[in-house]
Amino acid sequence: MRGGAKCCDTNLSCARMEGTNLFKAVLDGANLAGAFLYGAQFLNCAQLVAARNWQSAYRDAALGCGAAIPDRPPTG
């Protein structure tokens, strides 16, 4: 995904977007259930909360946005 991407109403559940550049990305209505957003660049709370199921996305502490952050799942 590149900066400025329009992902409105897109199913991004469980997507691996670690380190992705989300500059000006439009996530309105996108499903982020279980998405991996660790280290996502230029992602902010306004973008995040416009998506659905954002509370269950795995994300950095800076993107708490007023909701609990799920524990990082075990790897491997």
C-alpha cells in the first residue's frame, strides 16, 4: 500500500501492514479486525477510528486512540 491510497470499505482484516506508509490513506469503513499495524508510518487516530473494528487491530501504543490494544500474538 502506498501513501494516499483509498481503502474505503476494504476488507483488511488480518492484513500484514507492519511498517506500511499510510500517509493520507483513507480507511473510512475499512475492516481492520486483527490487522497488524505495528510500525505503520503516518497513521493517526483520526484515520484509524474511521475504520471498522480498529480496536482489534494490533498496533503500537501511540495508536491507542482511547481503546485497549490487543496483546501481541505469539509468533511462529
